[in-house]
Amino acid sequence: MPTVRFVGPGRAGRSLAAALSGVGWGGVGWEVVGMLGRGDDVASAADDVDVVVIATPDDAVADVAAAIRPRPSTVVLHLSGSLGLDVLAPHARRAALHPLVPLPTPEVGAQRLAAGPTFAVAGDPMARRMAEALGGRVVEVADADRPAYHAAAVIAANHVVALLGQVERVAASAGLPLDAFLDLTRAAVDDVARLGPRRALTGPAVRGDWATLASHLEALAPEERAGYNAGVGLALQLTVGERPATDATGAGAGAEGAEIDDVPEVRMPPVHAGVA
């Protein structure tokens, strides 16, 4: 049974500690021997354990790692999605483990981690061993690719939540609750999983229905228009190469495969520039 000590008793650290130890599932998990927090002396954190998990905010990882006295047999591992292994100097055995699942609370996080999500790993094989102990799918992400990987993760989770915040605000202006639209979101995500984003995309941007898009912009509060326009731009980016550019009347206005930036007036509704 591997032994692990955590530095950082926040949502990520507590979620992973509970999942690894099998709390709530009746399994025999890893032995969590301690959880160090702010103000604790971390110098001896690597003593007498197989793994030290640094579960602090990203900007504190390097300082915490440097404060831990190295032990040649102990793996020092961080949970950051964007940081490489260099921040774990001077430790010889370094690893990264980043779960691709939201951890909103330790309780929900522990359940999700124990359900076997995807984990991005790097460095020492202990990271893969930890992910596989939770039944997770493992993807290797090199240090050079971690900023782009983490940007994709932020878009997939944080940006989607922010967009649903806009749905909630706009729906409220029409007297409707957010719940009325969540089945639509779930179905769209299911379609992406089955068909891929391009084939799953529906709606006025795909049809070139600029009059509808224009009516949306006119109905929205001014502070909501930039976000809506950004979404339309992303939808149009998926359609590049799928059909010719079309103006507001439906007439062909560009060659198939033209870049969006090459035809901004014809690919966006006529009111786009004036109300964004």
C-alpha cells in the first residue's frame, strides 16, 4: 500500500486524498499519512512516504517544492495542469497528475476522481500508477504542451460554465429559468461526443441566417453582445471550408474555404460592427 502525504488542504488536495484512501467506497486504498497546510513546516514532508502531493495554487508550487527536503526514493508530484516538472526542483523523482474533471467541493471531487476520469500525467511512473489506481484513463502531456493542454481544459470547463451564466442572464430577460435550457446543452454535448464539433453544430450561423443573428444582437443588452458575437465567431470558424460565404440575402459572397477574417462583413450579420 503506497503512502502519500499532501501539502495543500484545498479542494483538489482533499478530493484526491479521499479518493485514494477509498473513503466512502469501502475499498482499500492508498495510505494518506497527513495533510499539511498554510503555516506548517514542510521541510520533512518527503520523509517516510512514497509520494508527496503538492496541491497548492500554481504560483506556490515552486516555493513549496524548494522548501521540502529531498529524499531520493520519494516522488514529489504536483496537480497543476499548466506547470511543467522544472518547478519541482531539486527533487530527483518528479511527476505531474492533472485530473480532467471539475472539483467544486472535496466531496463531489472525491466521487468524480474515484469514478475513473481522464488524467494528464508526466514524469515519474508513479503518476500513472496513481491515476490507474482510480480506474482513470491516462494521457501523457509533455512540458512543452502543457500550456496549450491547460488552455483547452479551461475552455472545456470554465468557459462553458461562463457561457451558461450568459444563458441564465439572457433567459431571465425573457422570463425563463436556466433549467429550461439545460437539456439543450446536454444534448449538444452528447452530439459532440458522437459526431464531433463540426457535425454537431446547428443553428443560424450554420445556415447563414444573418437576419436571425441580427435580431438576437438587437434583443440583447449591450453588455451581452460581445460574448454573443464571440460565440458566433467560433461557430463560423467551424463552418469554414464547409460551404461558401453568404451575405444577408443568401447570395454567394466568397470562395469555399475562405478565412473568416477575409470576409467579416459578409460572414457576420450587417449589425455586427455597429452594436458589438
